[in-house]
Amino acid sequence: MATRQKEKAAARQENRDTRPRAVLRYARISARKVRPVIDQIRGKRLEEAEAILMLSPRGASEAVAKLVKSAAANAENNLDMARDSLYIAEIFCDVGPTLKRYRPRARGSAARIMKRTSHITVILDQVK
């Protein structure tokens, strides 16, 4: 069944993206609330993005700031990149699984509560 496993693995290794990245999965915040925050910092230099996130009043900014710091640490420690030459090349938020809960309502009925989650990905790159 598994044919050409070694060749496929070698091809995946060749095409792998070598840019530093960090991924936050199953964040307990809706993707709809995260997207305006990540739109503010897309394409910005690392210091500028951290400053924007630190001063942003939105709830998602704390999680995104932590993720950006993690990606910067990955770049410094794993790939030996200089921190002052980094910028946010890609940042996106995907919808995660939704937790479905129920709340009692009038006359014995129940209302569904959707607790939404999201997956946030940050990819950094060096300024050329």
C-alpha cells in the first residue's frame, strides 16, 4: 500500500518552508474576533507589530502577541536570525472546532451555545 515512501518524504523535505513560524491551535476565541487584530500587523516589522499588539485594547491581542514572540524566539534560537531584521511575512487565522453547549431556557426548552475556537499561524521572514 505505501509505495515510494522514501521518495515522497524526500520531496516533502525539499519543498519544506524554512521560514520561522509559530502556531497556536485551539485558541478559545472566535476567528472573527482575531482577524481584525492580525490584519493590523500583517507585513509590519517585528518591533512595530509588538508595539501595536501591546497597545491594542482587543482581547485577541494578548494571544497574538504571545504567538509573535514565540515565532521570534524560534527564529533566533533555531535558525540564527537577527531579531531586528524580522518582519511578519504571513499571519492568518483558521476556524477550529466548535464546542457545543446547552443552556436552559423558558418552559423547559434549551438554547445551544457555540464556543468557537481558532488556529492562528504566524510566519516570519527577514527583510532583504
